[in-house]
Amino acid sequence: MANSNLTQEIEKLAAEIGENIYIEVAKWHLYLANAHLHTVVAERVYPLLEKGNFNQAQIEQILADIPVELGGGKLAVPLGQLLPNQCLMNLVGLLEEYQNQR
């Protein structure tokens, strides 16, 4: 049962991330849900939320460790390099709000 609750929490967090955070490519906004990146981000940041404290640098490191393949896999760019600064700040704020609601 606890595992089911954890899965539901991660899915809820992933939905929030996917709807609100985007990458920018050639001035196009691609939301993480559409890019199928929202779940991996939620899975990686969730342990920080469980610990009860995190900072922007930790989030930046997580994003730097998530490769985004471009051109059919010809190139991989860290997710953190594709998020505009405002989206990074929005992500941190979203995570803080999510943590406070738990």
C-alpha cells in the first residue's frame, strides 16, 4: 500500500511539473509533459522533498544529470541547459509549494 501511495504522489508531482515547466528550443516552448520528461524529473526530485530540505543548486544538479536526446539521438543535451532561468525558478517554487502542502 505504501508503494502505491508513493507512486500516486510521484504521479501527482509529475503532472504539476509537466503542465507548468517547459524547455525552450528556438523560442518554442515544449512543456515537459509533452516532451515525456515530467515523470523522470518528479522521480529524481521526490527524494529531496521527502528529506524535507533542498536548494536550487540540488535541483540544477538533478536537471544537469538528465540527458535530452535531440536529432534522433545524435545529440544529448542536459535538461538544465534547455530550461529558461524563469522555468528553473518556477520549478523550485513549485517544489517548495508542493513540499509545504504535504
